[in-house]
Amino acid sequence: MLIRKRPKNDAKFSQLISENFFCLTRHEYMTGAEKALLIDLLSLLELGTNAIVHPAQNRFCTITEIAALLKREVRSVRRLISPMIEKGIIYELVDPSEIKKYGRVITERPLYVNPEIAYAGDRNRVNAVLARQVLQYDHIKRNKVDLPWKLAHEPHAEYARLVRQKKK
């Protein structure tokens, strides 16, 4: 018996969640420079995790590496990423034991783009760990911006998914 194998397309991609991005634009939630950086960062997202990774070295990118890859100044990238973290556009994973021990983070901090804004992968199979972090620390919702598409994660489910919110 012969089984036809379909060729796999290895093209990297990221999907901008258009309605959510437009909602953020209408609410003037991000500056023009933050939007431009976000669009540039989409080319560095790892499939299935939304982590910002170095394309050649396949590991998390530092802010210095992001600046070099995007041909931007380190200071300007750092100045843009900090408020994007505060706004919930970008998330970072931090080891709390480092903060307790040293009073600050001293190791590399993996950065992730909020999957409610853009996602590299299947929108019905969003990484559950990232989804829980976004749902728990939803800075966008706290700033009174109701996105049309939100993450939904069922207890004990392996993945979360994006679902349309009912209009109020």
C-alpha cells in the first residue's frame, strides 16, 4: 500500500489578530514606535510558544540581540520593551528566586508576545503555560480595553484557544 506524503511547508509565520490590533489602535493603547517594534518582533516568534527567539541560534533573544537583529539601537529597544511589558503586549518569564536572592533578575528573561495580539501557530492550540500567564496578568483588560478575541483555557486542558467575546 502506498501513502502519499504531502510536502511540509516550513515557512515561519505569525498571525496578527487583526480585530484585537485594531481595537488597541482605536484605544490608542500603543504608540506608533511600539506598534512598529511589535510588527518587527513577529518575525522572531517561535512556532507554538510565541517566544522571541534568535533565528540562527534557536534560543531566547536578549534585548541586545533583538536590537542587533532588527538593526535598532539597544537603548531605544529597551525603552520600548519596558512599557510594552507593563501594558501586557509582551510578557517575560522571571525566576522569583533570583529576585529574593539578589533583589533583581540577573539571568536571561525569555520574552513572549501576547497571543491575544499575535500568535505563531494554531489559534486553537495556544501554549497553556503562556495562556495562564496572560489570563492571570491581563494588563490590557485592567486598563479597560476589551479585546474582541480572548484566550479561553479549560481546567486541565492541554491547550488554550482564542474565542470571540460576546458584545455587551
